[in-house]
Amino acid sequence: MAIIHQIRRKYDTKAEEIVAELLYGPGVGTEQEMQTVIKRKAAEISIAMAILHGGEWRVQIDHEEPFVHITRRLKRNRQSTATRG
């Protein structure tokens, strides 16, 4: 097989490559590195939300069903009518 056929591009276009380097930094390319970047940025957002709105914030990341969820932790209220039976 010729060398030209062995090269597999990470990005479809040069523009995508430039944007990825601006967003994630040069050299970030493996799946594990990308997951670390996602985890770090989600943590940064949860910290910013805590500073802006107070409270504790929870981050949920699922790579199987691709989504990131950041939400405020609810305070447990012992007098809640929802828990009374």
C-alpha cells in the first residue's frame, strides 16, 4: 500500500484543524486527551456558576449518549411533602 493511503487525517479541513488547536491547544488529538479537555471545561463552567449564582454544582458527562449536564445540587429538605407518605 502506498504511503499516501496510510495517512489518516484527524480533521476534514485545515479550518477545522485550526479551530481545534485554538479551542483545545496544539497536540490534543487522542480520545483520552479530548475527554480530559471536556472534563476540565465542564468543571470550569460549574465553578463559574457557583461563583455567579452560589450553591454547589454537579457535572454529569456521558460519552456514550453524548451530552454534558451541569446543574445545581438540590438541598435536601427534611420537611418536603414529596417524601411524606
